[in-house]
Amino acid sequence: MAKQDSAKAAAATPAMRALTKLGVPFTVRSYHHDPEETDFGGEAARELGLDPSVVFKTLLTEVDGQLTVAVVPVAGTLDLKALAAACGGKRAVMADPTTAERKTGYVVGGISPLGQRSQLPTVVDASALARERVLVSGGRRGLDIELRGEDLVRVTRAVTANVGRV
């Protein structure tokens, strides 16, 4: 079952350290991750008892060959054509999982849009701005960070666009 921890109670991840350094308020939400589970975002929503539209997944893509981060609600899927358009590109494809892990410093299923090894172009689905609070991976499977959508966009220097579809 889900439990809520303070940032001090959990071992800090790069995502938590980045938010702390910037003075951005956040709440750490942890849950037991089933090692057999592959729907990481869906698992987070279920285990934390949340509407899947407030839990966002972080996906690594390539837009015209450039690695790009897309952050969309787990309730839907990423619209690759809309992502390419939001980036001013022609074509977007999902990045290789090994490349995603190497470039972000996180493991698939725990990739956070925050505190990545290097700043990549980021697009956050516009629905994040309509929510008072959203959750994104905290940098580990079974660990999410709750913060204001505006803070997520500001900290990641993201563009917002309608890139998620239900």
C-alpha cells in the first residue's frame, strides 16, 4: 500500500536534490514497486490511490535525431506527431531504453524529468498546468514526487503543448 514520506526520510535522488537546491516545494510519495510490473506509471497511480490524469510519465524520444524528454499523463499515450510539431521538428520516435538510461542517469520505470545528467529539451503536456499538483517519477521505481505543474515546467525549462492523448 502507498505511504507518504518526507524528503528527509527517503534517500535523496538527483531529482530531489535538484528541487531542494532550487527551493521548490515538493512531497515525496513512495509505494511498494512490484518487480514484475512493467506499467510503471499505472502502478504508481494505483498504489498511491490517485487519478491517473495527475500522475505523469517521463518518456525519452528522438525528435529529428535529438534526444527529447516528453512528460505526459499515465492515463494516455504520447502523440509523437504532436511532440515533433511542439519541437519544431518533422519526426519523433521513442528512444532506445539503454540510451535513455545512459543519458538521464535513471533506470527505465524510474526516469524523472528532474535532475537528469544533462539538460535535454523537454515538452510537458499542457494538462499539467490545469492541475494544482502533479506527480512525476522521483528517480526510482516506487518513488514519485508531487509538485505544482508550473514548478515542473519552470524547473525543466519545458515547452508545454498538447502532446498526450487519452
